[in-house]
Amino acid sequence: MLGLAALAKKLEDGGPILYRQRRVGRDGRDFDLLKLRTMIVDAERRGPGWAVDKDDPRITRVGRLLRATAMDELPQLLNIFRGDMSFVGPRALRPEEIDVNSAGLSVPLAAIPGFAERCAVPPGLTGIAQIYAPRDVSRRQKFRFDLLYIRRRSFVLDLRLILLSFWITMRGTWEAREKKF
């Protein structure tokens, strides 16, 4: 499956197949996260930024399919095997990410309650926030989901989140704004 996705990417625009992004892992240590590239080649030439929505013009045709099924995340299995990540945990954040408070002012993520706790565990390929939170929920709310996971973490919860992730992948609803499953 990964080979087919890589071939489709290469045939689509001839650009690189893999994309590397600096992310913050356990204990605040940076690592290079691997993904299949889903955007045009120079999508971040004006600076890093998340896709605004599923119709972001920087996302390629193949990229839309890869995102909907989370196939673009498969190279992160290498990050898991290297020890940078876990299968389940908080989402790995970019070092330069910020949040915007109710007054419209930029707030570094480290200043948001829950940041230190979420850095105490390895980031995950999937997690409570990825599965249950709407796509456009605030960072503060995502951090609340992450803290819930950290406090209730167990083999049974991890298994449930992994199974739900497979279900969402099979339905191709990772990019859905409403309920994913």
C-alpha cells in the first residue's frame, strides 16, 4: 500500500515522495517526523502552516486521498521504530507553533496549561484528540484531550484508539469536520 501511494505521488508531480518536518517529542526533544508529501512541492515557502481545510489549494489530488485515509502518516512507523514516537499519544507539535488567545494575541504553546504534561510522554500516531476532537478545535481544547489520555492511559484505551483509527482510515473520514466514525 505504501509503495502504491509513493508511486502515485511520484507520477502526479515528480516531486519528492517523503516530507520531513521538525516536531517536538518526549521531554521537548526535537526530531524529524516523516510523512508522504500531500502538498505541492514548495507549499511552505512563505513559512510553515497547517492546511487551512480539506480544500486548501496547496493539497494535491493524490494528497487529498492520502490525507482522508491517513496513508500519508505511514512513514511515521519509522519514527515509532526509532523511538521518536508511540502508536498512541498526543500529536507531535512543530517547535514554532503558537496559539492565539481570546484577545487575538499569540501565545507560545509552552505557556498553555497542559503543555509540560503532554511533553512527558512520547507523541503518538493517533490519540484521543485526533479521533474525538473536531478538526478546527483550539489548541487548548486539544491539550485537554491529551491530558485526558495521559491520565487514563492503559493498554485497553490504546487498543480502542488504534481500532478506531483503523475504522476511520477504512471509511476515509480523517479530514471530516464532523464526527469521523
